[in-house]
Amino acid sequence: MNISGTQKMSIRQLFAPALLAAALASITLTAQADSHGDHEASGADRQRMEERMEERRQEVYQRAEISADKQAELNEAHAEHREAIHALREEHKERVAGILTEEEQEALHNAMREAHEEHRGKRGHHDNSDERADSE
């Protein structure tokens, strides 16, 4: 029985960092997607999203059996990371504003949005009709 307990602990130790990384990655991606999305979202919507993200983070901490002290440290590190990303994003926006005119910024934004939509369309709707026609 002791061997099983040792193996179980070993598996937990192996997967706990991966679970935590996956949870934090999804939180980070959601935060990044939100920063590029609709900037007119209501405060209530933002608060609900933050509450859901906190619930997910706590669930992952519990699954990984992370202690309360380490959870607090991780939450602090996450908050600092989020603040640093926000500051860096603002610095970048200011730098771009110093390089491009408002019209150029708008044109660049539109071109990036179009390219993103095209990329999503290709990735989401792969058309094999040409490949099928060639094989016949």
C-alpha cells in the first residue's frame, strides 16, 4: 500500500504544475482576448468574468492540492503579471502613437483585423474540395 501511496503522490506532483499552468494560461488568454475585444463592456460583465476566472483558479488549486499560503503567493504573482502586461501594453500603444498618425493606426488596425478574420476562417473551415477533385 505504501508503494501505491508513493506512486499516487508522484503522479500528483507531476501533474499539479501542468494543471496550474493550464489554468493560468486560460486565465491569461481570456484576459488578453478581453483586452482586444469590446472595450465598452459593462463593469458588471467584467466583474462576472473576473469572478468566474477566480472560481476556475480556485478549482485548479484544489485539484492540485495547493496550500492556502502558496495560493496567496500565486494570486499575488498573477496580479503582478497582469499589471505588468497592462503597463507594457499601454507603453506600446504610446510608442505606436508616436510613430503612426491616427489614420495610419486605424488602417493598421483594420488590416490586422481582416488578416485575423481570414486566418480564423482558414483554420476553422478547411476546404478539401480541391484535394478531392485532384484525387479523382
